[in-house]
Amino acid sequence: MWNVVFMGTPDFAVGSLNALIEAGQYHIQAVVTQPDRPKGRGQKMVETPVKTFALQQGLPVFQPLKVKEPDFVQQLKEWKPDFIVVAAFGQFLTQEILDIPTYGCINVHASLLPKYRGAAPIQYAIIKGEKESGVTIMRMERGMDTGAMYSRVAVPIDEEMNFARLHDELMNKGARLLTDTLPRIADGLQPEIQDESEATYATLLTKEMAKIDWTRPAKEVHDMVRGFDPVPGAFTCLPDGKLLKIWETRVTGKPADAEPGTVLSVSKKDFTVACGDEELRILTVQPESKKRMPAAVFLNGRGVQAGDVLGN
């Protein structure tokens, strides 16, 4: 049985931690996650998904403000782990930490490296219109997801797949890949160096990035809507200035002969909006201060009419 220190924070990391537990080959010495943060209007302190899951499993949880704190680094050294497994932890590891485990710090990264290094690889794969994404198991070094790769698994992205669906597929397949790969690393598996000429980056997303630019091609707007579902949600403005989130769209392939953002047609079920090249069907929306709803419900309340211009 191998000794493992696990470092992770969001839901994506829970899949890998659960797989390690279920495999029965790993002694989880500690689970390290980000500190509790205030959230929502009431600024209530909320624990990370990894912390919640780890406590349910009876595992010891540590939440250092900075993982590089000398006292915590000393604790890591005393555990003498075989592996430190990292999945979307959210802090950089110093070289001193990287050198601690017998078989290295092993990262579960949600992209087919060297594409989409960084904090938001799942969203970027969809926003950029990729046909596939995947998970890479890599040996960590001090660079941003630059370490050599032990294994990869690909996941196709269909035209309607959103962030939530792709996230869950990558979480599950990455967890299985992790538990398949760790024993091979202990047996001497040699990693493959990344090709730096193919590297791309997925920087942190901001809410402002989710604002729809209707002058863009319909396919790009469609990909953006999928990539930001469910967080933070692609949005535009109604003629009265109120926000309207767009949750589900379809590319029609029909040329749009109107100013971008113009509502071209309204039916009982949906409506179409002019983009920079083609029309885009809008199927699911969320008006300001209301819940997500089918476009049919929104239109029944006279949400928009043909000729309205969105986004101004």
C-alpha cells in the first residue's frame, strides 16, 4: 500500500480522491485543500467540495493559507509520502515540496497537454470550439503545467456539450486514469516531455468575459454559451437594460441580414438573433432575478419581439 497526500479543492478533484479510496491500494495520509471562503450575499463561510467529501470519509483535512508555510512543509516531510497527488488544488508548489514524495508530485490536469495549461482548461476547450478534450497525468515541476506526461485519455466534445457535462466526463475518466497510472509510475514508467511549440494557455475566467458580443460568428457565440454553462453564464442586455443570461442555443446556418444582436424572429418555442454572420436560435434563457427557463416561457411573457436589439 502506497502512502499518499492528496491536494485538491473543487468538485473535479473529488473524483480523483474517491478513486484513490476505492482502489484500496493507497493510504491517504492527509487531504490538503484551500481555506474556507465567504460566499454569497450573507458572506457565509463555505468549505471546499474536497473538504466536505474528505470529512465524510473520515480523512484528516489540512487547510494551510499557503502550502509553502515552513511548518506545513515540515509536516509534509514527516509524512514521507510515496506520492503527492494534485488535482485542481489552486496553489503553486515550491521545489522543496516537489522533491518530498518518493515518486514525485503527480497532477491530474483536465486537458490534453500541452494544450490549455492553466486554471480553466475545460471551459477553454469548449469556448475555442475544440472537437475533443481529455485528461493528462503528469509529473509536476515548477512551471505552469509544464511537467512530463505519464498518460492521457481523450474525450470527444459534441456540438451541444456544455461545461457541466464535459467536467463530469473528464472528472470520471481522469480518476480512472490516475489509479491506472500510479502503480505504473512506481514500477518505473518513464514520462514523455511536452512539446513546447504546441503549448496554449487557459487563463482565469472573469464574469466580463461571459458578455456576448453579437458581432462574433454564430458558432463562436454558441461555443461561448456552452463553455460558460453553468458558471458564470453567458449574458446580454435586453432593450430595457436588464440582464438576460443565455443558456442554450443552436446554430441555424442561415445568413443574418440585420444588425448583430437584432431579434430576427419569434416563435412559440424560441427566437433567433443576428450574429456577425448567421442567425442563432435561443432555446433557454434566464431573465434578471429569475430562474432558468425555456425560451417559450420567456416569450409567453413578451420577453422580446422581432426587431428588438440585444446587447446595447
